[in-house]
Amino acid sequence: HNTVDGMFICLRVHHSVVKNNQFHHNGRHGICTGHKDSDVVFEDNHIFENGSDGINLREENSRNSPHRNTFINNLVENNGQNGEGYGFAVYSTPQDLVIKDNIIRDTGKGTQKAGVFLLEKVPKVTMEGNKISGHPDGKVIVK
């Protein structure tokens, strides 16, 4: 219930594990990561009913993007409570981003517009075994 983000990771957080947490009812994002945050594993978290995106990889240039992060077995649902948001929103250019075995869903509220939003400039993202459902704008959007 923070006014901004549930967890704001910044400035070279690396080789870390974020596991078994609940990030919910925050004013902006459940989890926000960016500036040189690398090699972080986000596992078994429940990220729900945040104001904007469930998970946001904020805009950074390629040198400073959050590289080699893995999101595995998380439940990401019903974010965008302030009008709209995404389960995952990738605005940076991370290398080796893995989104695997997550449940990413909108359960009928229609605020989590898509499961995953990617900018066209985002390098290949490994997406495996995710269950993505219920989003009014689709599972994955690339713009």
C-alpha cells in the first residue's frame, strides 16, 4: 500500500533473489526495476491490484538496462487500478530477460490491458510456459 511502488529496485542491484512476496495496492507499480539492476531472480511472488503495471522495467539506455533478470512462477493479476496498466511493461532494452511459468491474468476487471507490453526496440525476450489470459488488448503487445 505504498503511494508509489511496492518495490523500487535501483542502481546496480545484482545477483539477488526476490521470493515469496506480495506486492499489491501500490500507487504505481508492484515492482519497478531499471538502472543496471542485473541477474535478479523474481520467484513465487504475487503482484496484484497495483495502480499501473504489475512489473515495470523502466526506460534506460542499453548500457544501463536491467540485464539477465528472470521472472519465474509469479502470479501477476488485475493491475492498472488507476485506469490501465500491464502485467509486465518493458520500456528498456534488457538482454536475456526471461519470463517463465508465470500466471499473468486479468480476471474481468479490464484494467490490466495486456499480459506483456514490449517496445519494438526490446531485444528477444525468452517467454516460456506462461499462462496469459483475460486481457482486453491481448496477451502480448509490441509497439
